[in-house]
Amino acid sequence: MYELYIRLLADKVPELRQSAYGERLEDVEGLIVVHFSSALTEDEKNHLKLCRQLRNKILHCDFHAARKKLEEIGANPQPGNVRRTDISGLSGREMAVKITSALAHAPGSSEYVADLGSRAGVVFGWLLEAGGAGDFAKAADAFARGAAIVDRLALIG
């Protein structure tokens, strides 16, 4: 929806209409910021940029980087306390022991997903982490603020 808002605004402005379709979102946003420069605060310009970057991180499932963008926006993301326990290559009995240890929070039995960064093999863990921590709701709030800025610009024309 955020991208649609940006592209609709560009389509509404005759000088920007050519860029509304087919251009990279970053380029369309840049043209909008230049065109409406006098109507935007520096904070609003930065917020639009961060919204675009946040959108990219979420769409590309880079939830670790998305959390960093939420920090830059000021959304204060918190850990979701999702843990990962590696049971690959273990026998059934060994898996049971490892899982029991993880449930007991035994040192070395599991790792917090938030501490793993964007390491391969934790996409599902990050999906759970981001959902449990409320990152998607915080992103939706950031996008709503960005959309409100775009709505205001659309009224200026």
C-alpha cells in the first residue's frame, strides 16, 4: 500500500507522471521529495526514505535488517524471545535430550533468533520473532505515518 500511495501521488502531479510507473521506488520517492521539498520537514523526508527501506527489507524477508530500520524510525522494537535449537543430524533420542535441555534453558542448547542476525537458516525463526515482538504492527504504524504525509502532499497538488 505504501508504494501504491507514492506512485499515485507521482501520477497525480503532471511533472512527475512519467516516473509513476516502471521507475524504481527510490527514484520516484526522490522526485516527490524534490518536488514537494518546501512542504516537507527534514523529519518527513527522512521518514519517507526509511519507510521505503523498511518496505524493501520486509518484502525481501530480511527481518533482521527491518528491525534496524524500525530502530531508525524510532519504533523501539523489542526482542520476541524466539529461540532456535539445532537438531540437525541428531538421532531421535538425541533430539529429545536437546529439546528438553532447550526447554530448561540449559546454556548452549538454543540461541535467541534476535542474536543470530541474518544468518542463513533462520528465516522462519525471524518470521516468528518479528511477529511475536510486534515488529509488523510497528511497521504498519510507520507506513501509516508515511501514507499520511503522502496524503497531505496530494492535497497540496
